[in-house]
Amino acid sequence: MKLPPAVAILVFTLIFVCDAYIINVPVSQARKPVWQVPKLAKRLRPSRHHLQPLRKANRQPVQSLFQPNRRTKQGFQLKATGTDVKLTNHYDTVYYAPITIGTPEQEFNVAFDTGSSITWVPSVHSPPDHVDERLYSRYDAQLSRTHSTNYKHFHVSYESGRAAGYRSQDSVTIAGLTIKNQSFGESQMEPDLFRGTGNDGVLGMGLSNINEGEELSVFENMVSQGLVDSPLFSIYLNRYGSGGPDSVLTLGGTDTYYCEEEFIYADLTVPGSWLFELDRVQLSNGDGIFSESGSQAIVDSSTPFIVGPMEEVDVLNTELGGMLVPSYSRQYKFDCSEVDSMPGVEFIVNGEKLSLSSKDYVVKIDDVCYSGILGMKWMETDTPVWFLGLSFMRAYYTQFDLGNQRMGFAKAYTFPNEVSL
Ligand SMILES: *[C@@H]1O[C@H](CO)[C@@H](O)[C@H](O)[C@H]1NC(C)=O
């Protein structure tokens, strides 16, 4: 079988990334499969044919499309607490929002990364061939009277390029909340992965590993400076072009408006990280158990799909009827006509099921149905981690609860005007 060149590139990217991982650092520092498939952004662009019904749906005022009193019927609270940050969805691969840094304020778009505590934006002191000022906003410390520098370096690698430079401190404002003395990176390079997305940098919503002497991350500072009502945040991610409500990050609160069911909770494994324990992974039809007790998982907004330990993912994809894509080992595809009847994949957490349907875990590109569950190699000495990425987050409204040291998951509500692509 000969793949169209564009698909071949995508598939290659997937394999290369996942196959190349051999991780020999502790879980807390493990390189994660961040933003590994920028090529997918283009491929997920819906065709014009798909866009037409969506445009019609979008013309209606969003509010009128919701079922009235849904939440009261189910006993949910009506009024959300917390501060909402609207996220822009770039083709289901990057979700970003505007922030400002400095006094007076300099504006940036940043992708929210729940899998890392590192925040960075491009620096004005970048070689022009590293950061194109026509494409990206660049931070100029000299224009800010609240800026201070600490001369430490920072470095973060992505699958498509890296960000590196030095650390600074300044006021960071998100949705009107101003965090003082926030440490962040001024990057002198821009990873390719954000090219053409409208995004400039990254806001690390992870927790700092205090034992390793990291500075407090953005959310920890928000809590310590008393900017949020409760020490938690929650994320609703929509499906690109679905006509549903905007994606939203709620700082200091939870909006059950986006929830279909009650929350399931999982305690954090260690302080300073959003990792939690995964009992096992199984199929909804009762076939095979693929991951035994002892795995860790993290909800990671910089991983587009689901990434798990290689051997388990191989078994799981095979059990689902996946076929290896010729000449690209480890990449599985399905017969598209089978997809609707394929079983769900269940992540068992604290004895409860978090379930993804085939619509959630299959990625359809040019009429080929790929598995969006990818394998990654781990050293035998390490505890494997499952990265539950954006495809998981679209299916589950997720609460990151620092105060109670736990994660909360509620099946995301399917809004009546959501159109399946
Ligand atoms: C921020 O840093 C300045 C200068 O070091 C200090 O005076 C101020 O108290 C700090 N503010 C907070 C909220 O940490």
C-alpha cells in the first residue's frame, strides 16, 4: 500500500516520536510526548463540505442552543465560581489564550500545558532567524517597570524544536488576575510547532517540584497570592468546528454546566505533580486487561492523543482489530467501516471507569482511520506513565485540585448543536 505523501509524513512523525523514546529519568522529570504531531494540525482541517452545516449552527446564538435547566434537573449547581479563561482551539491540536506580561502590559498568546510547570514567551533579544517578529509577540523586559531578572537559564525540548533562554520575573495577567513576581522563561528561539497557529508561548499549569528547587508555577503563585477562591482549576475542551460552546479554563472553580455526570476522583500520587494512579486499562466489551496495577497517569494538554507503555499499547491496538501500517512499525490503523462498532477503551481509576469511545480514540485522516493510542518505551526501572492527552480531555471535563491533592473527572456534556466531523 502506498500512502499519500501527507499521510506518510504524519505517520512517520507519530512513529518517530513514540518509537524513539527511551526514558531513563525519574517520572517527575520524564520527557513527555509534548505537541508531537504539529503536522496533524493541517490534516485535521475539516473540508468545506463539513464546514457548511457548522457555519449555519454557529449563526445561532449559542445560549439558545443549550437545553434549559439541564443542570437543575440533575441537581447541579447553577452558578459557577471562579474566573473563566476562554481558550482558542487550533484544529484540536493546541488550545491557547491571551495573557499579558509586564507593566505596561505586553500581550501574548500561550498554550496551556497541564503536563509542565514551565512558562515561557519569546524574547525580543532573539536572533531574527530564531524568532520571526512578524509571526510572534516578543517580550521586552526593558519596557516593563515590574521586571526583574535572575540570570538562570531554562530549556525545554519539544518534538518539533525547542525553547531556551533565560529566566525572568514579572507580573503576569490572566483574565484580569495579576500574578506578581512570576518566574518565566524568555526564549530566544521558537519551536516550529507553533508556526501558523497564532500562538507565541506556553503557560505551564503543572506543579513545581519543590524538592528540586523549582520556582513556583503560575497556578501555585495564584493560590499563594490569594487570586483564586479555591485552589483548583478545571478545563472544558470543545471539538474543533463542532458548534459547541468555547473551550474554557476556569481558575479557582468548576463549572458543572459542562458535565454530563458526577465527578470521579483520584488522589495525586506525589505532591508537586498532577500524576495519579491508574488501576488498569481494559476494553468495554470485557476483553483483555492491558495494564496491571502500578501505572501512573497524567492529564496532559500538550499531548494530542493517548500515549501509553509500548507493550501494553501493542496488545490493546491488536485486540481492537488494529493492523500495523506497513513499513511504519508501531502505527496501527483500523478498518473505517468497523470503527462505529469498536469497543470503548476504559481507564480504571480508583475503581471507577473513565471510558473513551472509538470516536474519541480513532483519528481519521484522508479516509484512513489511525489509532490515537500510541506506544512509548520506558526503561524497566521506571514506572510507566499513561499520558491522557487532548483526545481524553475533550471527552472528560477535568478538575485539577491542588487543595484536595486530587484529580476530578466528569464525562463532558455533548451539547445539542455539536456536529460530529
Ligand atoms: C515582588 O518582588 C518585590 C521585589 O523583590 C517585593 O518587594 C514584593 O514584595 C514581591 N511581591 C510578591 C507578591 O511576592
